[in-house]
Amino acid sequence: MSATSRIDIEQRQRNAIRFLGVASAVVMGWLIGKGGLVTGMAFLVLPFAFLVIGHMFSYTYANLVGALAVGFFSAGVGRYVAASWGLLVDIFLFIGLLSLVFKKAKVNWGVLNNDIMYVTYAWFGLVILEIVNPESNGFECWFYAMRGDGFYQLLCFAVVFMVAQDKKYMDKLLVINCVFSMLGTLWGLRQFIFGVDEAEHRWLYVEGFAFTHMLHGVLRVFSFYSDAGQFGASQAMFALMCGIIAQGPISKGAKAFYIIGAILNFVGFGISGTRGAVAVPAIGILVFLFLSRNHKILIIGLLVAGGAFYFLKYTMALQHVEQVRRMRTAFDPNDASLLVRLHNQKTFGRYLATRPFGGGIGAAGFWGYKYAPYSLLGNTATDSYYVKIWAETGLVGLCLHLFMFGYFVGKGGYVVYNIRDPALRFKAAGIYSAMCGIFMASYGNQVYSQMPTGIVLGVLIPLIFLAPQYDDQIDAEKALEQEKLLKNPLGLNMA
């Protein structure tokens, strides 16, 4: 090709670029003129959006962090800017899986071929089959409800098993979750000390949540969570988790971090005034004591737990403290709220006696009331997560769901008990004990299916079952260090 021809081609390319630039400017100007400032801001944000999406496709781990952040903050942000923020969880997790599909390096999909995923597949298979349930409220209702009923768990489990193959991810994910939770405590303390702001006041008194959050003139703190019940359960979960991990043989900095986390989250649990969340530390501590392998600590722990039960059940000490007074009602068999729940369960029992597969995903709870407010299931409070599962999927679904949870508890306990590395055992025990506590607390409230608890456990539960792999990695590192020490016992620089 001659020099003249090459110059002509380059000139045509430059002219084409100039034309596209001018044409784009004209089109953007016309669109901004039609759409106004909002359209102009959208064009300004667009390059950054492409940059963020590109980063999400490049780093799968970033999608997990994004999903966790949305799980923690979406309800709070929604009080200030109304939008379907929760759908961002779906986007983050879905892009996380897509990023694995399009990775240049070969991805080992075989890690999803394990028993934990099998029971998860089985449960979500039933959730999919509920689409054709003749009692269903339709596909749209199913789509929104199934996300908390199993879809997030499936996606989280899959992404974590694929991404977190190295032991470093356990520490990263624990720290990120604990930081988010401590921010929740600080925001809650702001509400407790200084009162709610304008948006939170509107949520309480205009949107109608004051009747459950203002009791005897005392605010049940809800922070930036969906409600005080979810805030209390989540804070109790992290207080328990941080407290257990802090007892392990970890660095001084890490120990200080988890001790502060345990104290802060326990304060958050206290100011929430959530009685159902008492089950989280009560069950979690007992589970940890059984895993501790120390009979003396187990006996002391049982005595302390018995003392706490006696204090709340059979005494009136500190009754003037609203938070203590509310927790004490959890042990009252004649509590009005408990009697209403039992009555509602009898109502569900009569309705579901002839419906072994329930009323369909989304038929009960929030989505049931939204899509079918005059139906029996939609108009009857479920309160309990398990009652909700029973109402939506019937006895068949409830049995399968309890089997899945039971499998997590049974195998998880075996795994944690047999971990060799002490520090890793305390971390896994912290997650496992918190999981068991949440499973129990979900009987009183819909804890497991709500944010952030649902997404947190969706990310942390797989780490329990990855712990044996981490244990092997630690042993390999120790063996390598021992080999280096034998070759160079004085630690001399051989370079």
C-alpha cells in the first residue's frame, strides 16, 4: 500500500470519527432537550455505570460484597429514596454467576456437585413447581416472593462455593459482614439517643409502623433495617458470632475487632426490644458449648443459661427497663400476642388440611396481603417463617424445608466438631452457632427470609462446609513452613 493511499484511509477514518462525534452530540442534545435535566444526568452517569459493570464482570467477589451491602442498606435507603432497591441483590448475584461463565480461565463447576447444593436444588425445585399450584396468586407474585424463599439462597450458595475456595475469603467475608452490622448499631444508637429523622418519622407515623415500634412511649430501634424484629435478630446473630470468634487464638488486632463487634452488636440487640431474638444467643450459646469439647465450660454455660432463664421467667427484676420487660414476655404462655399466633396457626391448619402443597409461593405474608388482601392466607398473619413456608408450600414443602435445615445443622455440627485448626474451628463455630440461633428465632418471626439475615446466612453458611478444605490448606502451609525450617534452621538469607 502506497503512502498516499495510507494517508487517504487515515483521513477517512478521522472524518468518520468526527462525523460520529458530531452526530452523537446532536442526538444527545436532542434527547436532553426532550428529557430535561434527568436525561442529562443519566448520560453523565452512563460511563461510570459501564465502568462499574465491567468491574463486576471482572471480579466475582465484588458482586458478593455488593449483594451484602444492598441486603444491609436497601430498606434504610428506601425510606429516603423510594425505589426497588432489593432487586439490586438479584442483579449482583446474577452478574456474579455470569462473570464465572465468561471468565477466560477455566472454572471448576464441579464444586457445585456436593450434598449441600443437592438439598438446596431439591428445595428450589419445589419452589419452581409451585408456579403451577392452582391456589397460586400468579407468576408475578411468585417471582417476587420466591427470591426470599429460596432463590437468594441458591445463588449465594453457588457463588460462594465457586469463589471462596481459598481460606482468605472466610476472614474477608466475616469482617465485611461485621462492619456492616456495627454500622447498623451506630445508626440505631443515633435513633435511640437523638430520635428518628424526618424520613424515619414518616415511616413510623404516616406509613403506619408506629403501632409495633412505639411501645409505652419507648422506641423499638430499627436502625436502617426493615423493622426492629429484623434488626434485633441480626444484631443478636453478630453479637454471638463475634463473641465466639474473639475467644479463638487469633491476632490481637483481630481479637480487639471482634470484641468491639460483640459489644456493639449486643447493645444493638438490646435497644431493638425484640423478644424473639432472645432465641439466637440462647440456642447459639448452647450449641457452641456442646462444640467446645470442654465439659467444665459446658456445665458452667448451662448454669449461666439456666440462671438467665430463671431471671426472665420467674423474677420481676429490672422490670422497669422496657427492653427487659419486652424480652420477659417471650416466656409468658398467656401473652396476648402468643395466643393470637396460636389461633392463626389453627386457622392455617384447617385451611391446609386439604392442600398438601399449600397456597403457592407468595400466598401468605407480605406478598399475599399485597396480591390477595381478602384471601384467607393473605389476610392472616403468619408471624413465623415456618408457618409462612407451611402456608405457601403445605405439609410437603414444610417437611422438605425442615429436612434441608436439619441437614445443614447435622452435617454442619459434624464438620465444625472435626476441624483441626483451633482458629478456624472458632470461626466456623461462630457461624454455625449463629445459623442454629437464627433457625430457632425464625419460629417466632420471619427472620431467615428477610434482609439482611437471609443474604448474610446465604453467604456464610457455605463457609462452614468449605472449612475442611480450608483446614487442609492450613495444614499444607504448616507443612511447607516446617520443610523450610528444616532446610534452613537458622533462618539465614540464602539469596
